[in-house]
Amino acid sequence: MAVAYQQARADLLAERCAAGHWIGELSTSALSTATAISALSLVERATGRSFAVEVTKGVEWLAAHQNADGGWGDTDLSYSNIATTMLVRAAYHLAGIAGERRVSLERAEAYIEQQGGVTGLRKRYGRDKTFAVPILTNCALAGLASWSDVSPLPFELACLPQSWYRFARMPVVSYAIPALVAIGQARFHHRPPWNPLAWCVRRLALAPSLKVLDWMQPESGGYLEAVPLTSFVVMSLASIGQAEHAVARRGVQFILDSIRGDGSWPIDTNLATWNTTLALNALAAGGEDVAGLVPVERPASDDAGWAPHSASSSSAATGVLSWLLSCQYRERHPFTGADPGGWGWSDLSGAVPDADDTPSAILALAAWRDSRSCTPTDRARLADAAANGIRWLIGLQNGDGGWPTFCRGWGKLPFDRSGADLTAHVLRAFQAWPDEMLPTTLVRQRQRGAERGFRYLRSQQRADGSWIPLWFGNQDHSAEENPVYGTAKVLLALADCGRGQSDEARRGVRWLESVQDRDGSWGSVEETALATEALAAAAAGTPPPALVRALDWLCANVETRHHMKPAPIGFYFARLWYYEKLYPLTFTVAALGRTQRLLAETGKPYLPARLHH
């Protein structure tokens, strides 16, 4: 296991960028590619500006990645789904190449019909209109759906003060306000309401809501750094004579800036902040001196590319820490109206503070604080940033005791409600900072919030002992849920908070052990690594057989380099799948590192399962 850990560690360290942090690489997306093609094609029609090269390359990429069943999945590793397939079909028509791609389209049409068409799409998303309405809008713009199929969106509500949004019963989730405005205006333009009062209200709200759209747009031009969301805004504006509006022009530039060399588009620009905090926390799980590891110039043949902290390299270490601290928001965020104190998933302008990236950052700050090489000056900076982050999280807690992603009390639509994975992550972050390093009033607030958080987790445990996460899934699960991820995250929180032997923790461990595959895995590298780390955290004394079998599987995968192969387990909003290059690697380092520490602390040697027979 020590050899496997050192190899995975070296692989992870080698993934750092020149500036010292991790950027990673998000999966290419057929959905993103299709929406980008549609947006550029409609802008071209409206302005005469040519995007022939970009559109042609995108279409060629899509044609090469059609699945055997005629559909497209969100990533090149995903199963087909009706949403992405309908968007690709619309892109083909808007690009004017339906005739050239007749055979491909016929296969797509057959798949869509098999999945139930518009009815099947609505069934997939239920009462959440966040994604169903944009897809149908895209189809209507391509002449493939009636505007009567597109639900009117009350874009006038965007003109309300942000603090009122959670009381307005929005039909979309909190992050979709740009789509609410742009698509709502497109629906109003192409199919005005019969009700004269509704018509007047929306007519008067056109200009003010466009100002909201402008105000919310980040410097990069990409809402949430996401190509699909930005493309939906651009195509909607282009269809109503607003292709030259500043919002549309900035959105087009973002789309052009986001294209990859093979002609495709990713689901988002990057998860740099998230990947960096996950990597630091993974290294800390193995007892690494994270503040003492800095990038140095080495020959290309040197795998690690890292060296121990020294006087000559201290400025580089401080640079990494300063970068991470600079990612913390210090002003009210225009997109969600969030108070200062949180972290988003990237250092780019389109990111938004949330309740998964913020606790991960707070944990990374604690790992840096506990490093042997951390200076007293840095400890003071770390404590101040952590206190602001904890304060921000306390203000985000929902009435049910759990934590939502972006906005407190927004609603019960997917990704706005509280989540077990988010709540568990917050509780771990709370535990990582001792009382003496925080203001007294904040300590009391944190204690009350933690008690409510644990009650929420107890209420969310399923009868079989598992927990379901909000932001991760498994495409082979009947409901596309990922209870392995959710259960592992909660078990880690319970263990770190001194509740690893509680009844709910024991039930969670039993469930994890009961669903382990015969080969020792839980399916993907990511899920196996997370489950392994959770079992190591929950273990008391001798490692259980399930943990030994999991270690065998992980070590074998490191040896064969399969620990570098990602699986589509991430949800990027509304059942939109993604994978991230660094997830399997980072999770493997955390699992092997934490287990090594367990074995060292208990004095138990690691014996591969085959040696027990």
C-alpha cells in the first residue's frame, strides 16, 4: 500500500499548474457543444457575423460521439438521455446541416420518440422547469417544438430585490435567474400572453429585467462559467432582436473563448478552487506537511516535481496560500446576493460561493494551519479567513437544520433544498477549527448550528442506513442517485466530529459493507476511494475485511494506472452529468493516506486479502 500511495501522491503533485495550485480538467460535453452551436448559429443569422469554422467543428465532434442507440449523453462516457439528444437535434437544424446529417438525425429522432418526446422530457425533470423550459425553447427556436410547449416564465420577478427572491415562489432554482429572464423574454416575444394584465406587466419589465441580466453577468461573460446557461441566454436574446446587446456580445465571446481544440465545449471552465482544496485535504489525510510542499524547477524525468519547504521556497508556498485566500469573496455577490465570506468552485469571475466549496476551503486552511511549516503570520491569516467562512455558512443554514447550495430558504426544487453531503461537509469544517481560534460569539453560533445539522443528518438517513447526496449521482442507479458518495461523506463527518461509533454511523457502515462488490470495489475509482476513506475513518482497531478488500482493489488500480480514469459521477445542475480528471486521483490519495495513518496508529500491518487465506 505504501508504494501505491507514493505513486498516487506523485501523480497528484505532478498535476499542479505552474502557479502552484490545481486546475484539473472537466469533461467535454455534448450538451454544451450543442447549445453553443445553437447560440452561435442564431447570432450569425441575426448579425451576419460568421461562426462557420466553430459550428462545423462542433458538429463534426457531435457526429463522432453519437451513441449506438442513436442518442447522446452529457459526456463521452455517459449513457444517452433525451435532454441532450433533443438539444443536439436542435443544433443540427439551427446550423443548417440537417440534410447533410440525415442518417444521424433519423437515428436521433427514433431515440427521442422511444423516450417519449416532450412528455418524456417533462417526466425526466418533473416540476422543476430549470432545464426543461430552456431545452424546449431551444427546440422551438429550431422549429422543432411549438411555443405553446414552452412554459411562460415570470421574468418580471427578477426585478424584485434579491432578498425577496426566496419569497417569490420562483419556478426555477436560484442559479437560473439569467435563464428566467432571457428565456422568459423570448417566450413573451414569440407567444405573448392573452391576459392583458400579464402582457402589460411583462412588457413593462422588459428593460428593467435586461438590466438585471447585465448586472449579474460576470466579467468573463459566462454565467456561472457555464456554456449551457450562457448559450441559452445568448440564443434567446438573439431570437428577439437583442443579438447586439452587451449581454449577448459578452456571452458570445465567452462561448468562443471556451471552445476546445477538438471543436467541443466543456460543461464549465474549471473547478480550480475546488480541486485545489480537495487536493490539499487529500494530502493532509495522509499526514503530509502541505505548507511545506511547493513547486520547484526539476528535470522532466522527475515525477514528483515537489520539494520540502525551505527558506528559498517560502515565497512560493505563501503564493499558493495567498491564491486560495484571494478566492474568498469579500463583497456581496451580484449573482446570488450572497454575503462576503464564502468560496466558489473557481478563481474565475463566473463562480459563485456555495456550501460545498466553502467548507472544503475551510478544511484546507485547517490542514495548512496544522502543517509543520506554517508560520505564525500565516496562522493568523488562516484563522481570520476561516472565521469569516464559518460565519457565512452559519448564515446560510436552512430552517430544517441542513445546508443548501447557494441560497438560504429558496425552495424545495433540486439543488436549492438542503443536502446531506453539503451538511456533512459543513460540519467537518466546523469541527476543524478549535474554539480558542474563533470569536466567542461565533463559537456559540457554530455550536447551535452544528446541533441542528446533526439532527438534520439523522432525519435524512434512509431505512437501509444510507444517505443521498445532492451533487453526485450514479448513472447505473435506478434513480440516478449515488448513496455510496452520500453515505461516505456523512460517515467522514461523523468520524471527524467524534460520532463515528454512533448508531447512525454503525448503520451507515453496515450499509456500505453490504453493497461492496465481490471484487472489493463500489463501482468506480471515485466511489471506491471515498468508501475506503470512510471505512478507515470509522474503523476502531483492526481494519474490517471490507476495508482490506477495498485497499487491494485500489492498490491494484494504481499499479495498472486505472486510478487516473474518471467516471461521470458529478451532477452539474439538473441531472447534467460531468466527470473531472482529478477526482479519481485525488480521492485515491485521500483514501490510501488516511488508511496508512490508521494502520500506523493502531500498529496493524496491511496484509492483502489474499494473504489471509
